[in-house]
Amino acid sequence: MTHRSRLLLPVSFAVLSFCAAAQTASAPPPPAAAQALYPLIAQSSKSIEQKVIDWRRDIHQHPELGNQEKRTAALVAAHLKKLGFEVREGVAVTGVVATLKGGKPGPVVALRADMDALPVKEQVDVPFASKVRAVWDGKEVDVMHACGHDGHVAILMGVAEVLASMKDRLPGTVKLLFQPAEEKLPNGEIGGSRRMLTEGAFDAPKPDVVFGLHLSSGANTGTIGYKAGPITAGSDAFKVDVKGRQTHGSQPWSGVDPIVLASQIVLGFQTIESRQVNVTREPSVLSVGTFNAGTRYNIIPDEVKMSGTLRTYDEGMRQFIMKRMGETASLIAQSGGGSAHVHFEADGYAATVNDPVLTEKMAPSLRRVPGAKPEVIQKSTGGEDFSFFAQAAPGMFVFVGATPVGQDASKAEPNHSPRFLMDEASLLVGVRTLSHLTVDYMAMARK
């Protein structure tokens, strides 16, 4: 996940209790075809729990950056072929798409796991800690699974085994999407889910729905966080080039000071947020993260380069803010005799929007997961390219807590931290969550 914020921000307990009570009262019983498979899911998932943990540890010890996930993809493909899946490799460079047709007719359910690690040096003292280094954007970096993607892969490998064990009784088709490069690629290169879709990941057969999950240290193990509508933000990276005219620091009137202009532009951007955006519609975040200028204390430089991120949940608001950023930067720079240009990278992510009808329909399934406690959560400012899969088919994305029960999840090291530590008991919850969503949707679609 592309983020640095806490992922699970629960609404008040009173609201959660009311929502849970209302949903429990109105939820219809599951179809008999699904109920008959619940014991199989419980038994099969428990029997392979250690195997899932071992996969996760192996992948954690051998992390791979975006579009470099060759070892991980080979491990996945070999496992799926043994289970009888029809496997397509090399989708979007290293992605794997696998299909299993059940013994009974029914809908096509897609399930997604992202495979890539991050350029982070691990600081967790575990026997399977990463010592891997790789080249990223022309530089050698340390590599770590600091966002739980190793767990996502292991979970979906486990789900594949659970569903394959009941293939003859499965009322539909399963399509598994093992995706590279969720954490983006250098230099704005388009990859991940968008490239998988371009290369036919949703073709023959086309999914009727798509489900995904994300492990989060922001909640305790057993918690499944969900909500209808936007659940993660659109994530856009931008760069700003401010041009002035270099001169001696003792006589700024002889040139154009781009540092002053760029500073005013930063404040102008925040005025867009505080005075021009209708905050009653959806929240948004606009942050400048880098500000680079000059080489010496007494020289006013020719230019300033800045970069930052824009997070939004509404496409109209996103386009409005982008437009106003360009106008604000240009006009402020012109007012001081300089120029400025705002460039948005082409690899931005749309907001992940859970289909409201699908979410309402599937919320009861989350309550049937053994040992799980579903909660309606607030939206996250993190970004996720699951969003593009959820644009191509009705989608539902959930967060699975990964901090041990009894520990304060609000104080746990966040995803993307070099000290991110996953409770491996959360893996079983993940396997059961995706398995229940799959069989319940299939059975309900056939009623």
C-alpha cells in the first residue's frame, strides 16, 4: 500500500455497535450451499496454517521490489499448478493469473494479492529477517516486506489450496491475481494492476466481482475493517519547478528569488485546501514533501524543485485541486518575475471504492469468519491500486488486523516502518476471510 498513515481508524464504539446490531438483525441466513462448505473451510484452513506461515517467512526472507518478483512468482505458479489451476505467468512483467473452474456453474470471483516489497532496511529481530539488497532507480538499496505483502501472497496461496480442496462442490470459478508493483515504480512508470488489466488479467473469464485485503498493524488480530464507498484515497505524486534568476545573496533585486516564490507557492497550495475546497463533500490532503534549492548560503539560485502528494476521494475534487495548483503556482511565480510549472505523475492511483451494494451484501460473510470481529471503519488516506481492479468489476477491499491481541495497536509500528512486525495468527484470519467471501458470493449468486 502506498501510504504512511494509520490504516484502521475506527468510528465510535456506539456507532459500531449500532451498525453491527442493525446488520445482524437484517442479515439473511447464508444459502445452504455455502453453509455446507463452512466446515471444510475451517478444517482445511487450520490444517494448512503452518504451511501458510512458512510461505510467508520464506517470502519475507527473500523480498523482491516491484517488477522484480521473479522468485515469488515462480513459487506461486508452481504451487497453483500442483493444485490444478490454469496458470498464466509473466502478466505485467512478473504477475501471475490463475483460474480454477468449480464443479458447478456459477459466477467468476477474482481474488488479489500484491507481491512487491519496499526499499527499506529491516530492523526487526526475527530469524527470517531480510538481508537482501537490490537495485532501485539506479541505486543499490536494502529491501524489506514492510507492508505485509509477504502475508498477502501467503494468504492467497492458502486460499487457493482451500478452494481447490472443494473444487467439485464449488459453485463457480475462481480467478487469482498475484500482482507486482503495487508500491509503484521509479520515474512514473505504469505497472501493477493497471498493466495487468491492460494485459488481459480480467479476460476469459471476466470476473463478476473482485475481493482483496490488506494486513494492518493499526488493528488487532481478528479485526476485519470494512466500509462501503471510498476506503482508501486516490494517491497522486506531483513535482513543481520554480524558475527565477540567479544572483548574489546580498543584492536580490538583481535577480528573481525562486526560494521566496516557491515558499509562497507552498502556502498558496494550503490555501486551496483551507479556502477553496468544499470540505463538507470529502476530505483531501495536499502535502509538499521535498524542497530543493541552492548550493551556497550567499547565492540566490536559478530554480527550486519541489515534490509532494495529493490524496483525494472524489474525482471531481481531484481534478479541481490539480487545476488550481497549476494556476496558483504559475500566477504566484509570475507576480515575482519568475515562472512555475506543476507536473502530476502519470502513475497516480484512483481512490479504492467499495461497491455499496456488494459491501452490504457481503458484510454478513465477514461475521461468519471464525474468530473474526468485523468493524465499520473510517476511510484511510493511504493509496491502493486495487482501485483499478474495483473499477473494472464491483469490488470489496478490507483491512485485516495484524497486531497481537492484548497489545495496543495504536502504538504498533505502522506499515512501511523498518520495524513493522506482523502477528502471524492474522494469516489464518485472512485465508478464512477470502474463502468465506468467495463461497458466499458464489452461493448467493446462484439462488
